[in-house]
Amino acid sequence: MGIKDQFQDKAQDLAEKAKSRAGDKDKMRERGSQAQDDLRERGTRARDEASERSSQARDTARRQRDMDEDHEI
């Protein structure tokens, strides 16, 4: 095998490794993007659930206050 063939083989190996790494980076970016979307979704869901619980607690307190006022009369 001549030097030219060795250089061509090495160049091909390096090109394949670079292509593989580029594919890995794309996969990692996609996973990162998906993780961000999932976290954003969970955060939105948690905020909505907290808001709902707060509304329910406020409504319960309001009903209790109204009942207490009715009994005072």
C-alpha cells in the first residue's frame, strides 16, 4: 500500500468520524430541544394546576365567609 493510499484511507476515516459526530450533535440538539419542550409543558401544567387550586381555595373561603355572615344575621 502506497503513501497515497494511506492518506486516502486516513482521510476517509476522518471524514466518517466527522460525519458521525455531526449526526451525534444533531441528535443531542434534538434531545435538548425535546427536553426544553417537555419542561415548558410541565411548567405550564404545574402553573395551571396551582392556579386552579388557588381558585378553589378562594371559592371555598368565600363560601365559608358567606355562610358565617348568614349565621350572624
